[in-house]
Amino acid sequence: MRVRFAPSPTGYLHIGSLRTALYNYLLARHNQGTFFLRLEDTDQTRYVPEADKKLIQTLKACHLDWDDGIDLNEAGEIVDKGDFGPYTQSQRKEIYQKYIQELLASGKAYYCFCSAERLKELRTMQQNHNLPPKYDKHCVNLSPEEVQAKIAAGEKYVIRLKVEGNQTIEFTDLIRGPISINSNDIDDQVLIKSDGLPTYHFANVVDDHLMGTTHVLRAEEWISPTPKHVLLYEYFGWEKPQFAHLTLLLNPDKSKLSKRQGDVAVEDYLAKGYLPEALVNFVALLGWNPGDDREIFTLDELVKEFSLEKCGKSGAVFDLKKLDWMNGIYIRQLSEQALVDKAKPYLLEYLGDKKNQWSDDYLNKVILVQRDRLNKLSDIASDDLSYFFNDDLNYNPELLVWKKSDKEKTTEHLKSLQSELTAYAGEWSIQALNDHFIAWIKEHGWNNGDVLWPLRVALCGQEKSPSPFELLWVLGKEKAVTRLNVAVGKLS
């Protein structure tokens, strides 16, 4: 088995393209096959500088590796590795010219000299008569002499596929089953553009054949042009690969996933602090089901479980809430050091010029107590955490009072806490603080809520926060005692 991912360098890596790359990778690895990377850049008008390098970097960031194809060398330049290069289509122009001449010689392709104006008029007429947009074969019967005369005169031309009428074209989709179409519904597709470069439809067939592609796994939108590709394989007398088309990715409203309703670039998700492992796990489940209730998979586990038989036919909804949930699970599986290393850049950026006011140890503690509350790493950079970096807590004193308690009891508890905390000489850890103060509360016969709620509010000034012992651990004794004193003052 030999499969490929063949992106176009027209910008970011779409989340749907990541899924296509991932499924090809999983299919190859599951079957001990080969996965290669090809760059389809024949549409030079849409080329975005450096997009090809960013595509490679993003795939590597997601831990997808490939056996041959384009890659980056140590200097960050794109190079070929493998025996089937060049792997960049714009560098294969002479190869395409060789094969287009074969089609011309066999009468399976023809020169077309129609101007853009004529084609526009044709399209308008077809629209006005509710006809499908198709080329009308105006140039199909030009004689060799007429063709040479027009070329000699400098007329611009394209080369089109010659589609014979009333033929049934069939192929089997490995996900959707048998598909057939009448050739009358197929356009005489442009194969070579006026700039001499091939269209996607021609180049991908030639390249897949020459590069030994056995299985073509791609998005649903490529079902409709597949019959054209099948024709080309038949015209050349080549064995066609097996085709499989993945379901559409949908927004929650069941529309096609688009940037209008949120981020669709893999880079955007990584930049926000979604872990690559979580993103890959999430994307794997968009159209593939393991057959049971499992949802958390390592990449190796996905390789072991993946098969096209478990890929669905209906659209897969991109549920951001589920991605957040899954990413949170992966964040909580990180070691303390890994969490700090990954989250601290977001916290430092949030603090800006003020970041040097706090020690590394203090910032590390802030990150660690927020672990269970992070859906993505960038959540650490939140105004909700301002109480860690601002001693002027602005809150309503009534928030200090727990349920059925009152100001007098709350004041008494806060003063007692202040004294006990000042005298505390034990280990300054979350667990030690928890054990000491829970026992202390029990000795006095108080309710936990009556004591711990005002303690937590005094330390952070908010209804929701880490536990009071986590807050104590981060803030330290001196700052905590000061905030308890301020709370007493608010109630007096």
C-alpha cells in the first residue's frame, strides 16, 4: 500500500486537510504501507509564500511523519527525499508535457483556442437556459493544420480531455460503494492551462501513477471529478488506484465547516494552546468510529484501530465543546514540568511588562493550581485570574458570608483564621495546609463552609476559584494574612 497527502500551498492547513493527512497516515501505518507528501502547486495565482514550509511544520507539530516526499532540511529549505521526485508539481512540467502529447497523439485530448469572452458567453447562455455548465466541444474537430496555424499565429490555447458520449464510467468507493456516471454529464476538462502548467485533474493522475499510489483517500468534494480521473487512467491504459472519499466536516448548524463560523486553521488551534495530541485525537473521530464508546486514543492506538470500514458516510460535526473537553483531559495528563513549560509563555504574554514582578516559582504555582480548570493552555491568560497579580480586590463584602452564616460569625472566623495562619509553621503545601485547617475547624466545632468560604473569598474576591488551600499555597503566608485583614475591614 502506498498513499499520499498532497496539499496546495495556498495558505494555512485547514482542519479538514489535517484529517485527510491523518487518515492517510493511519491507513498506511495500519497496513505497514508507505505514506508520502506531495506539493500540488500548479495554480500559481493562489500560491502563498512560505505556505509550503508552514504546511510541513504543522504536520510535524502534529507528530505525523512521512516516508518520502517534500521535507525541510536543517537550513529550513524544502528538499526532496525519496525516489519519486520531484515531489513539487511545478517542477514536473516536462513530465506532464510528455504525457499530454501521448493523449493528443491518441486523440484522447485536443487543443482549444476559445477566448475567455466566448467561454463567458457560453456559460451565460447555459445559465439562462438552465443547462449544466459544460464546454460545447467547439474546438474538438479542428484539423492538425488548423491547430498548427493557430499556434504559429500566437493564439493562446489550453488542452482539453476528449470525453466520448454515452459511456458509463464506474468506480468503487471504499467508503461509499459502487458509483457510476454517464459520460454525457462530464465536461471536457482542461488538462493543460494556457501557462503550460497542468490542472489538478491531470497532474494528480499522472503523479499518482508515476509515484505508485495505490489508494487515494481524500475529501468528499472530489467525488464528482473522480470519473474524469478514471477516464484518464483508462486512456493511458494504467491501473487506477482504489478511491475513498471522506465525509464533509460540518459546523454545528450542519453547514460546511468554514472560517465564517470560527477558526478552521490547524495553526490557529495550536496557537491557542490546543495540544497536538488532543487535536489529532479529536480530528480522528470526525468521520471514523472505533465501534465502541472509547474516545481517548494515542496516535499508536489510532494506528492499531483504524480502518476504512469504520469510516462513516454522513457529515461529521466539528463540536468545539468536545474539543475543549478532550484537550482538558490531555492537559491534565501532562507532567507538572511539561504543563509549566507549555503554559508559561501564554501567562508571560498576558502579564506583559509586569511579568518581572513575580518569581518563576510563583508563576509556576499559578499554572499548576489552574491545571484542572484549563480547556486550552491560553486559558491561563485570563482576567479571571487577576487576583493572583493584583492585591486590590474589589468585591462586595456580603460575598464573604456563607449561606446561613452572618457578618458577626464570618468576622470571627476570619480573625481566627488570621491568627492561626500567622502562627502556622508547618509544611507549606496544599495537602499539609488542607490537613491542618480541616482538623483545626473540626476542633472548634465549626462547619467547613462557614470558615472556608470566607477564607477563599478573602483570598481571591470571586465566587469561583481554586480551593482556599491552593490559593494559600500560591499567595504565601504574608499576602494571605494581609488579604484576611482587608476582608475583616470590609465587614466592619
